[in-house]
Amino acid sequence: MDAVRRATGSRPTPFQQFVLKVHSRCNLACTYCYVYEGPDQSWRDRPRAVSSSVVDAAARRIAEHAAVHQLRDVHVNLHGGEPLLSGPAPLVRYVAAVRRAVAERAGESCRVHVTMQTNGTLLNHAVVGELADAGIRIGVSLDGGLARHNSRRVDRRGLPSWPAATRGLRVLAGYPDAYAGILCTIDPATDPVEVYESLLDFAPPSLDLLLPHANWAAPPPGAGVPEPYGRWLATVFDQWFDAERMRTTIRLFTEIVGLLMGLPSGTEAVGTSPVVAVVVDTDGAIEQVDSLKTTYAGAPVTGFDVFRHAFDLALDHPGIAARQIGLAALSPTCRDCALVEVCGGGNYAHRFHADSGFLNPSVYCRDLEFLIRHIAGRLSAAVGDARLREG
């Protein structure tokens, strides 16, 4: 990978997003969960909760990285498992440690932005209030705005998480400054308009519509139907695009629109911009993103940890380098595609094949092509209509 970087003139891009694992267990047992149900079962050997020594070491390493690379912004994402299993206090302490270390080492000009991703079941006024006071914005994972959309999101006894999750969301909606949005893994068996409209009932400031983590070794459900995920997403795009007013942002759509206009991407789902996210697990291990756990056991491992290693060492890891060198890391099929600058080969984990590794198109290749061409067509038609009105 060093040779490829030299040949392409590519240099490592500093990390700017730090995913900090606060708790390695979850109070739900979602049937599709790639962390607990996937081939990588390393969570079983992790400490349940992050220790103060890991918190302090991670904070120092983040501050060190920010200072060395003169970062103006650092994004901290608190994750699990379910990060609220230990209550809000450990999250507040972790964030305080990072902010204090960054201020001391990188200076007050480096801003620390913090979000937390939760299943919503443990949110109440006291919890949300404490997190909001600490400047932590909260995102909630939900599969739709109706109970039947969330049948796979169950607790350890097989009981639905829907009642508790929606109670939490109703509370969160009362704290607009702390409400980051809703993350939804899509299911082509559902009605896309119903899912979208029902999610809007929770007044999310943003939606992130995610393709289920799958790959060529473990294809997604519905793979026998032509472009089921692309068609589902295109239907939601039309509903969103044709609305009289924008009721929320949808990250995947805004990213594709921006890429079609020549802007860089800000997500690994599409585009060829360097990935700048890294994970610190509850034991202090520095790892690649969790989506790689869907491919094979040990896929996210870098061999580094915050006690002994700087984040700069992880930048040279072959897996991270492959997600930073853009077109050079893509398969010949992708590089020859007219849509490559927009698609970017899709999510790195979705390219995995047991025989050929990650040098493949996304398992969602046709879905992404359908969606991108659909959005491009809608934008082109809108521009043409605007010119006719002007004329």
C-alpha cells in the first residue's frame, strides 16, 4: 500500500472523526446486528465498560493528533453496544477529558464536536438533559416510524424495543439543540413512502438511510430482485425532492447531489474522498470502522492501542490507506465506470469477497447505479424546467 501511495502521490489524511466505544454490550438483540451476529466476535473479549485509563489515554492521543496536524475541528462519536448502559455520567466524563486535553495541547481554536448514537430505549428527560448540558448531540437508530417497521429490533427476551425507543424519541424531540437525527437501515420489503413519512413524525433534523451491511460472501436479502434497494431509495428521494418544503436533510441524497455537482464527499457510503474515521474500543484498541466486522473475524484490527501508539501509526495501516487513496483502491470494473467519481465503489465493507478481498465493486453496485442515475435525471429535469420558466 505504501507503493501505491507513492505511485499516486497520495499522502495520509489525518483522522478527524474518533469513534469512542463507551460500552461493548447492548440491551437489544436486533436480529440483523453485524456487531453481535457477524463473523467478528471480538466484543466477547472486550471490557464491558471503558475504564478511566482508556479514557485518559484516548483523550491524550486525540489531542496529540489534533496538535500535530493543526486540526480546527475534531468530531467525537460515542458508540457501543449501547453507550447508555452505564448511564450518562461516563459519557460526560469522556467528553470532558477529550475537550480538556485538546484545549491544552491543540489550543482553544480546535473545536470538539460530539454526538452519541443510541437505540433510544434508555432516553428520558434526566438523561437527555444531562447530555444536552454537556454539549452532546444524540442520534437514534430506528428502522421506521411504525412498530411493524421495527420487528427486528427486539430485546434479549425477544420483546419489542419499539415502545421504549419511541418514548425516548418523543423526549429527545423536546431538546432540538441536542437532537442529531435518526439513522435508519433500510428494508426493501417495507413501503418506502410509509417508512419515510412515519419517520418524519419524530421531527428528525436529519435522516441517514443506510444500506444493510452485506457483501459478496454474505449477500443482502432481496438480491434476486433487480435493484431493490436502489428503487426503494429512489422512491424516497422523489418524496423528499418533490416536497413543497424540506422537512429534514437526508445525508445519502445530499451527498450524491453534491458529488454530481463536483463537490467532495463526506461519507464512506459514496464518493472517493479519504476516510478520516477511526475507532477506539473499550480496551483502548485502535481499530478500523465497525462495518468491517461483517467481512471476517479480525478485519478491523490494526494492532495498535492508545496506550502505546499514536494515531499516525494507524494512518499507515494497509486497510486505512486503502480507504484513503481513492480511485487507486478500486477494482478495474469500478475505475472504468462512468459513475465512479460519484459512487466511489460504495462502502468499502460491501466490496468484500472471500476469494478476492475488497478489490470488487460493491455488492450494491446495481442499486447505487440506479439511484445515482435517477437523482441525476431528476436534477437535470429540474434545471431544464427552471430554464424554461426563466425563458
